[in-house]
Amino acid sequence: MYIALLGRQPAISIAELEQSYGSVSWFSDTAALVDTDQLIDVQRLGGTQKAGRVVLTLPARDWRTVSMKIVQHYSKAWATHEGKITLGLSVYGLNVPPRDIQKTGLVLKAKLKETPASLRLIPNQDAALSSATSHHNKLGLSDNKIELLIVKGRSQIIVAESVGAQNITALAARDQGRPRRDAFVGMLPPKLTQIMINLAGPLEPDAEGLLSQPRILDPFCGTGVVLQEAMLMRYGAYGTDLAEKMIRFSRDNLNWLQDHAHMTGHWYLHEGDAMTTTWQQPIAAVVTEAYLGQPFSAPPSSSKLTEVRGNCNHIISQFLKNLGTQIASGTPVIVAVPAWKAVDGTFTHLPLIGNLEKLGYEQLQLKTVNADQLLYFRPDQVVAREILVLKKK
């Protein structure tokens, strides 16, 4: 059993885990339990900040009780460990001053003084170490670099040993280091891109063996963010775009990625209008950010919203109709579409969401979240990304 600490928008994060590992449940508002025998690969997950293997499950009580249990358990577990252990302690959901967390580490360090083990503590500025601090110190990546995740749920407290933290530095480098960027066409964050690819579920190569890797199509490829992340996840990448400039930008970015990451992989690009183009086969999954319309810094007038919404709805509906004639039944289709936030915090959605059956698609019903919870946005954003998790009927 693992516990996963979810990202800024937990509903999308837990949906990604459910599609990746199957048996997932809420533990708290910001953490999920994952029942799997697989090792959770945090670097492959866009929506999980840290994950850990569950070691202790305790009744939800005060910090003093939890602290005593941790000291008792690890003073025995590490009594025969030879050499230095680097230890970080991260507490979630409990109101504990950082100095009290540090004190637990110091008590444990004192208990281990008469043993072959020596303890180096990562200092706590806050109750939980940042993902950047955890990754920088390589916590969770070897037997002598350990981070304990202490997480309070609704009725229990879990102590877990980290298996790694999200590499924020690498994500930022991929996003900002690419030679070609274009703010006008939108910039899909790499973390959200990873989530969307994982929402397609595990992918298999085509039955006829035409390609060695399952191939992901992005029909609105822009500067190639989906293609880049697909390749890093060892999928083939296939991108099309209406604009020749975007094909050039994607090509430059994918060449940069292969040089930068010292990797090989299959990718293919060509111009094409998503409403009319014909795509090459095979296609294992479709993952794309469709046309989001114009950006807004404040909620638009009713007439302007009607115009923009209608335009987006037409383009995306025509795209889905065209795509549906070319992909096999059961093919996953993950599409980010626009939803517009009003002053009162409610959202206006595309009309096509109510017509997906007529367009030839089934909207996947997840166990952990409802489909209308899959919204990705910052507090100051008017145009949110609504993630549609579909399958071709």
C-alpha cells in the first residue's frame, strides 16, 4: 500500500492515479491511498508531489503519541543499520510546529547513538519539506536517504517511507529551456501534460506490430509539449497542426529534447487542419489541448462569451467528428477544452459535452471523482482547461 500526496488540484491528481494504478481511494482532501504491487514512479506522474510505502497506521491522535511510535519503531528498525542515514520528516494535516518535528528526529538520533547507525537530519523550516528539498537530497531513492511522510486522514494517521518526490527542476527546465515557445497559442504545463497522458491509461503497441511503441496523436500540437512528454514516457509521438510555424516549432523542440535528454524515439509531424485532415495509423491514444479561444483577463460580457463559446464548440465538435471516423473503437481520447469562470466562481461549459454520445464517444466514469471535477485553472484565470476523458464508442 502506498500513500500519494496530491498536487494543487487534487481531483485531477487522483484521477491520474486511478487510471495508472486502478485501486485508489481518498485518504484526506490532499492525499490518496494506492493499493498496488507496482513501485510508484513519481517522475512519471504529473499530479503527485510525493509518494511513500505505508509502514505504520495509527489512530488519529496527538503529535506526541505519533512521535513516540515513530521513535519506537525506527530505533528498533535501524539498530543494526551500519553507516549514515539521512532523514527528513514531513508532516501533513497535523498542526505541529517545525521545532517539535525536529525534536522527534533528535530523540531518534540520541536513541541510535549506541548503535552502528548515525543520523543526519534535514532541518524543517516548515512542517513538510518541499518537493525541491526532498528531491535535491535524493530522499526516498536509497536505503540510507529516507523521508518519513506523516499524513493525517479522516480517522487515521499514516507513516510512510517516501519513494521519491517530483523533480520540479527538471519540469521547469523542460518548460523554459525549450528553444521554441509561443504564449499566443497557449503553453500547456508539462505536469498537466503528464496527467493527461496518464489519463489515457496504460497503452499497448498495435496488434499488427507496425510500431514498437504505442503512438500518441496530438492533432493541435502547437509547440509540441504533449509530444515531448509522450517521448519521455517512452511512447511514439505524432503531431499535426494547422499552422506551418507550429510544425517548425515542434520539430525544433523535439530535436532539442533528443539532444538534451540523450534519447532516441519515434516522432512524426505534418501540417493538417484537425477538422478535416487524415491521420496515419496506428494511433494508440489521442491526447491534446484543443482550441481554447481568446484569453481573457476578466470575465467577458454575455454576448462575447456566447460568440467565443460557439466558435470553440464548432471547431472542437468538427474535430471530434473527423477523428471518430479514423480511430478504432475503445481508443482513449483525452482533450483539454475551455470552460469560462464567472465572477461568482461558477463555470460555463461547452455545449458539446452534453452531446458526446451523438459525436460517437463515451465519457469515462471514474470511481474517485466526477467528470465535472476535472478542471485545471489558477485562481486568477478566467479560461480554465476542462479535461474530457473519452473513449471512442
